[in-house]
Amino acid sequence: MHLDYYGKSSVGFLLYGSRPYKYIKQYLNCSSIDVSMSIKILFGESPGYMIGSINGLVCLSNNLYFFLKEDKRLSIYICNPSTREILELPECHHAYNDFVLSIGFGFCPKFNDYKVVVVKLLDSVVNVRDPNCCLFSLGVEVYSWNRNSWRSTKIVNPRSVLTTSFQGKGYFNGAFHWGGRNLKSSKRMIMSFQFDEEVFRELNLPNHPDFQEENYFLNALIIEYQNFFSLIIKQKVNMHVYDLWVMKEYGVSDSWIKQLTIEVPVLEDRLMFRPVMSFENNAVFHEPWSCDRSLVFLML
């Protein structure tokens, strides 16, 4: 596959929602000119999932959040919409009944390499010391474009686990990011996978009540705002108002600041909005939680 993307100065975006679409559209500079690529040729009538996009390349998978079976395997593709080229990755290592928890895609500047990480929930057993607690392992598979192969590792009894509830870009500063939670303290956090060292790290969330929901899942949008790692989250007190939090120094917990407050237009048939994708020119698409799943475009 050719790696001639749209150019580092141009802006490539992918628009998607919580439900998979049969067509993925790549927008250039938010103009009406788009490049459409049907994923029906890859997945047939089955849903396809957009994992992420970087430098004009797109990572897709045939499934997500599912148990691997003999007749239900994981297929991952890297596509170049500008050239219509599609690369199917070699099948990663797995055992049947492994649960595919999440997939990440990004670029490793240190080695000039594109990588895909697959996180799986492996075997779990009841803790004999605490019957209410299960012991489990995470399987981590890392694909390297340069090597065209997978590398496997296993994390036994991890102290934290991905919640996968964060939407949005995911990739920033050579790492892919998810929502996470400490299994002992229940503390919420951001978990990142560093593509250069191929290790997980933890980032603290802003110290604010909106990030302390008791619900296990915390819906937030990861974006890059003015070259900063940022989060958009709905206010507790107003379901139509969102706050933009910016980490002024990546990895430093005390550098979080509330940058903006965004009010989403309230339409009669839409009770709540969920942010689904950000754009490099400080625009965000919101998707309503309703039968009418049209998208709302906001400029920040």
C-alpha cells in the first residue's frame, strides 16, 4: 500500500456514530468534497467499525466487543481512501472465547511505524480469598506495519481495566487513549498505550465532580484542541451543556483547565446529545440519543 496521504498540512476527518455505517466518508478541510469508500466489500451485510484515522490512513475492523469463536474471527484492515487501497492485516494470535475489549490505531514517530493494538479479556477465575472478586488476565496484541507481524503480551491481574466508554480521536502524542478504572479503588482515569514502548500508562482526569459519576461508564470525547490533549464531557446539572477540558502539559495532572463551555441546541425530539467526533479546525459533531440519529455540527 502507498503511504501517500493527503499531506501533513491538509486536514482529513472521519465522521462516525455509535452505530456502524455502511459507508465511511472522508472530508477534506470540512468542505463538501468527500471521498466515499464502501465497507460493504469488506464486511458484506455485517457492521464494520472505524477504529481510528491518522495521516489519511483509516483502520477498520469487522467486529468489536465480542467473543472470538471458530466461525467469528477478528479481521482488521488499514485503508487509504485517497488511493482506494486496502491492506488486510495478518490474523492476530487468539484463543476461542477470548473477548475483544478494544482496538487502537496510531503512529509511532520514534520508529516511523504505524501500529494497531488489540486488547482482549482472557480467562477469569473466582478469587478464593474474595469470592466476590474475579482474577483475570488481559491479552495485548500489537501489530507493526514495518514488521507486518503481531507481538503478544499478557498482563496477569491488571490493577486497572479499560472501560472503553470514551469516544473520539483516541490517538495523541504517539499513544492511543481510553477511559479506565482502577479495580481496587474504583478511581477513574485515562489509560494510554504508548506505541514506542508498547506499554500502558495512566493519566489522571480533571479533579471535578463531572468526572466522578458513580456509573461505571463515563461518556466523554477525547479530542485534540489547539494541539492539546483535551476532553469534552456533559455537565451533570444540564444535559445540553458540555465542558471542554484541556491538559496544558500532557501527562501532568495539575495542568487540566476548563477551556470552554458549549451549549448544544435543544430540539424538541432530542433529549440528549453525545459527542462523537472532533475536527482539527475546532469543530465537533454531536449525535442525539434518539431514533432520529442526525448529527449536529458545532464550531468551538
